[in-house]
Amino acid sequence: MAKHVSEVEDGFALNRQRENAKRGKKRKVKGECTIPPPPVKHILSSYTMSNPISKRAISDYVETQARDEKVQHTERIMSEHVVGNDYDCWDVHTNKDRYWVITNPTNLYSQHYFPSLDYTLSFHIGVMLRVMALQRGAPSSGHKSRFTAICDDGSRRLNPTTRQKKLRFPSRGHEMPGNSDPIRQSVT
């Protein structure tokens, strides 16, 4: 009887291959595997498709914001439509750092501090909403006068500057005085 039986001859080779595949074992590669170095950044742009005008605008923006840095590569990664606004997300490589540039309004974020583009986009949208709210300012006295005070007993008291108007609710087809609560009237 032979001492060494090959896997094909013993009839269990196929079963072992299936078990190894289920366990997640990878086959060993014989010989050398060579991973090429990353391409030179200034030639990367020839392999990407984007609008050269917007690409140049983003590069110019980064060079004005990140002083003493020269842009080597600019690539639009994705565009998203969120809350009625379009946001373009760019990956920009300079000779010193790498940045995410997000538009509408445009701002740049170092990838050293913001490694995730998804997180950076969420952060950008939140910051820009807060900035826009600050620019808009506090509500005017006209906006404040439209609110009614709610008393402790649940009744509403009109602000003295509010005029009584009749509100029309098309779904119900009837008019209601401006100081009444449509929800309470529909319940009672």
C-alpha cells in the first residue's frame, strides 16, 4: 500500500475545497506578486473624466485657501442632492496635503482631520445650515406677533398685535376664526 495518497485519489479533495471556502481560507499564491507603486499625481488627471472648467475652479480655490501648496490632482468623487441643494465633493491632492472640497458654498477640509467623505459632507451641510441661519438673523417683530401664547389651562390667548382673521381649510370646506384650534374643533 502506498504511503502518500494524493487528494484527488482519496476522494475527499472536493469536500476539503468546499470546507476551506466556507471558512474563508484563501489559496496561497506561488511565486512573486508585485503591487505597482501609485501613479504620479500630475498624470492622474488624464485618466479621470470631469469638467475642466469646474476642475480648474476647484484647484484655484484650494491654492488660494491653502497657501504655499500646489495642487497636483483634482477629481470629483460624487455629487449629492440634499434638502434642495446640490453638493459636489472633490478629492484634491496637493504637494503637502490632501483635501475634501465640498461646494455650495465651497469649503475645504483636510483629509488628515476628516478621513471619511460621508462624515465630511454631513458636517459641511450642518455647518452651512447654521451659517445661513445666522445670516438670516432673528425673526422680525411681524413673525413674533403671529404666535399665540398658550395659558396653563390649555386655552390660547391672542397676542395683542395679532388681527383676527378667518382661516380657510380646503380639506374641510369651512371657515374658522383665526384664534381657534382646528384639531380641537374636529375632536369635539
